[in-house]
Amino acid sequence: MSDDYENYHLKDDRKNFQPLDGLRILVVDDDEDTRTFITFVLEEDGALVTTAASALEALRLIKQFQPHLLITDLAMPEVDGYSLLRQLRTLNPPLGTIPAIAVTAVDLQREGDFYLQYGFQGYLLKPVDPTDLVIEIVKLIQQQSSFTDK
């Protein structure tokens, strides 16, 4: 079997299986390259992505876009990711209860589960690994589904 056939097969399988199909995700990061990269990865796996360059912009978009998931940088000027999530949690469900993933250059594991204290369900280190990103999202969505199914 040639490598060309195997590569084609994998690409074909990826097109047929999109684990994030139809999932609305809001990506918030003040770094344009990070927003572009995360958007590309998520859209390749079927997600519908809207981006914001700041927490204030995200708060304006969130009611209109109605995301299923928030991915936000923690260290942003003016309003940081912690404050964004705190404001999001004051909204009525389902917006106030959507899962949130923190994206940061600081290894939060050394701080214990510090990010959990602020209401995040997960976190990823920058630079974000595409596979880790999709796995983390699928895990959170599955957890949320099994919680709401009970």
C-alpha cells in the first residue's frame, strides 16, 4: 500500500468525521495569530467559530452568537479572561453556564487546579496543540451532555 493512498484515506476519514460538527465556539484572544490558528483548527473539525480580540468585544458578541463553549486567553489588556468569565457567569442559562477553557502561557498545573476556582472547566498551554484542543473540547462537551442527560 502506498503512502499516498494512506494519506488520502486519512484525509477522507477526517472529512467524514468532524467531532465538533455544528458546535458554536467563541474564541477570545488579543493575539490575532492565536485567534486565527485556533479558528482554523476548530473549523477543520466542523465547529462554527466567532472570534473577539478583547473581553469587551466578547461580551457584546456572546448574546448574539450564543456559543456552546468559550475559549479565552487569560492575560488580555483592560479586561482579562478571569473577569470575562466572572461576567459571563452572571448571565442567565444557558449562556451563564457554558463550559470555558482558559488558554495561557503560564503552566497552571503548578498552581494546582487554580483555574477551576475561577469557573473554568479546562485549560491549555500556549502554543496550543491542535489535538489537545479538540480532545479537551470533546471531553468537556461529553461531560456537559452526560450531566444534562441525568
